[in-house]
Amino acid sequence: MDEQQTEMEQEASAPPPGLDVQPENEQKKSSTDEEQRRLPADLETFKRMLEDQVGLGKSFDVVAREMTFGGRRTVLFYMNGFAKDEVLTDVLTRLTYLEDDELSAHAVHGFLHHYVPAIQVETEEQFDGVVDAVMAGNTALFIEHERTALIIDAKNFPGRSPDEPSLERVVRGSRDGFVETLMVNITLVRRRLRDPGLRYVITQAGRRTQTDVCLAYIEDIADPELVKSIRSKIDEVELDGLPLADKQLEEATVKRGWNPYPLVRYTERPDVVAAQLMEGNVAVFVDTTPSVMLLPTTFFDLVQHAEENRQTPFIGTYLRWIRYFGILSSLFLLPLWVLFVMEPALRPAFLSFIGPQDMVKLPLIMQFIIAEVGVDLMRMASVHTPTPLATAMSLIAAILIGDIAVQSGFFVNEVVIYMAIAAIGMFATPSYELGLANRIVRLLLLVVVAVFKLPGFLIATTLVFIILVNERSFNHPYMWPFIPFDARGMLNIIIRVPVLFNRTRPNLLNPKQLNKMPEHKGGGGGPLQ
């Protein structure tokens, strides 16, 4: 009878099934670690922790200003280059009027709600949280005998004015572009998109850099699964830091191996980001960079430009076709010319005039490879050349490399001409990354044509196309709307459709609201149906 009663008491004291109870020693260890991470109550202990953790007294930009307000000793902890002098001066001016009898036992409550005249103030109890907030540009106010600090938002990041992006210029349109400050960038988009459904979700990536990453989307348009997928990939990034910002984040989230084609679209224009958010895309802002990632993307998204939408539909379509012709020329013009020269039987009758009239000692393939490398060298040299010397650099490229190289017999005239056309087509490609990828494919086609001629050209072109078809950007087909074929989407790629006729969003993005405009006459305002 006693044994049965003992078993019943043990069952009554046992935890319910499915309840995870930590052992007593683990609970004590967890509470001890949490207690150690809390802010100390003693001011001298707090200063010693700053000396050990952030280099107070060793790094000149780490400032811990000790002052006394209302009989309480305080420390104002901030980074010298991030502090906004005007805000902190106003805070300190207000605190100097405090008397000893004005502070109650709850000093933190008094400072937070009555004595700190700043717009954004919050409390923090963990020492690591205080350090992270100050490293992000905030200012921490530590009060002696209190284990809670005040975090004052008084940031003043160094930055530049929102100038027009050099890679995405337009004849007519806005002249502002993104800068290296995250808050400025998201504000430029918010100015154009006053939708209450626009969401900015911020997180940090990089153990040491703690780089701010902001996910932007319109809640009632964007696919929730797409947003969840992108956010989970960003949260899973395990890197020491992101000093190169968005490019390192892209490589950490988009697993693409050695494929040269970009699976992410970059833009520096706020109007482009606003337009793509309204289509159902997701934008990723990364602090310290002026470019924004648009996800997901397709091959045909990378050949679009804002200039087409700044002109009439007819002119926009014409400009789009010219751009497509330039992109195709940058890919296939040189390989096809080499193929027709090496296989005259394949050359159509109306192209009988093409081909070198005078032969030189260098083979054609070597001429093209040298020309390709030379163009890349000139492009890199132009990037690193100071602006006053840019004109001299252009003269050197045009006269020495072009004219003298032909006259000395190193190059054939047609090689220089076709190489120039291909280079122009590459520079006409809106996406800088896509232009570089097309150049690599062009070099591959040139080498294959020189070795295997027509079979090599057909096989290499087919393999490149198959690789592109099999690529996916955040689980979305890269060659949409061509494969899988979507007639309406393909029409929007070929023709710049007038705004009032472009009434639906792309099926690829699986938006919550497919229709862009209300279903009533006039195409005016009103809620989306």
C-alpha cells in the first residue's frame, strides 16, 4: 500500500506529457549567463566593460561622457562620428535643469518620460544590446544604480546627395538616385509609394559588421511564400561580415555556382523600385550601398530600362527593339562573322561582300581575343582614370589602338568594326552584370567556332540556352515568359504596352491581387477589385 502511494505521488509531481522541462543545473546556468549579460548598476563597472569590449580609451572615436544630473551620475556613450550634435545638445541642456529632489526612486522612468527631449527613445537592459545600438549610430545614456540604459536615436551618418545614377540615366524623368544611407533610400521609395501596405522589415547580417538589411514589399500584393523564402535565406546567412554589402549578400543567398548570368537585378533608381514593388516583386536594401536588389528576376527583366516608359508607347517599343538588336549583336555578330569567313559556303548571297580583303599574319581568332582583352583593359582603365584625363584616354583608344593597329598590319579593318559594334551592344545592355555575362559567352562562342565551326556554334548555343532555361531565381523560372511560355507576358516584353492597357500583374510572381486597376469605366481611382 505504501509503495502504491509513493508511485502516485511521483506521477502527480511529474510534468505533463509534451512539456519540455530543463534540468535544474541548466536553468541555473542559463539564468547566470543572462545575469552576466545584463547592465551593471555600478558606473565604474560599466566603464570597465566598455574598455574591455569596445576599446574605450584606446579607440579615439569611442566616447563615454560622464556627467551628473539631479544628483545622479550618468555616462553618455556614443561614437564620435555618428552623433548628431544638435539632438544631444538639446538633451543635455534639458537635463542640466534637473534638481536633486526632482528624481524619484525610478530614475529611468523619469528620464524616459519627462527629461529626455528626443523623439525616439527606448530602454535596454542587456550590455550587448547597448553596444549593438551604439555601433549602429545611436547614443546610450547610462544612469548609476540603474540596470537599464536609455537608447537615444541621434544618428548622423556621413553621406552624399541623391544624384542621378550613372548607369541608369534617362532623358526625361527624376534625377535622384539611391545613396549609401539606408534611411535615405527607403524614404525615397516611400515618397513615391504612399501605400499603407508598404512594409519595411529590417534585420542584421554579418557577425562583425552587423549590416542592416531591409526587406521591402507591399503586403496585399506580394506573394507571402516569396517573402518568407527571401527572409529565411537572409536569416540563414552565416558570414563574418558584409563589408561589400549587397554583392556578398547575393552570393550568400543565391546559390548559383560558376554561372556568369546574374540571378538578381540591381537598380539605383527609386522609381524603378516603386514600380517593381507594385508588380509584386520584393526589394532588398542593404546599408552602405546605393544599389537595391529586386527579387525574383528573369533574363528579360535585365534588358528593361526606365527610358522606355518615359516615352510614348510607339517610341518606347522602338527603343526596346533597338536595344534588343544591340544585345543580340553583342552575342552573335562576331561568332557568325568568323563562321562565315571560315565556311564561305554557309554565307548567304546578299552577304558575299563580308570577309577580310587583306590577310594579316595573326589568325582571326587571335585578333578577336586580343581585341576583347583590349576593350576590357580600356574599360577598366576608364574607370580608374581621373575625369580630366578621360578625353586623353579616349584619344589613345581611338587613334593608337584603332587606326595604328590596322595600318601596322596587326588587325583587319572588319575585326575592328565588328568589335566596336559588339562593344556598343554590350554597353547598351541595361544590366551591367548581364553585359559582362554576354561577353563571356561571346568569347566561348568565338573559340568554339574557331575549333569546331558550325557544329561547335550550334552545340554551344544550345548548351547555353539549356543552362539558362534550367536556372531559377528564388524558385522562379529564369527564362519566363519564353519558357514556360506566357503569351501576355511575352507581349509585354516585345511591346511597350500603354499604361491603361497593362491592367494585370505578371503571373510569375503569383500576386495576391492580379488586377492593377478597378473594374469600372474611366480607369480612375478607387480600391483594387
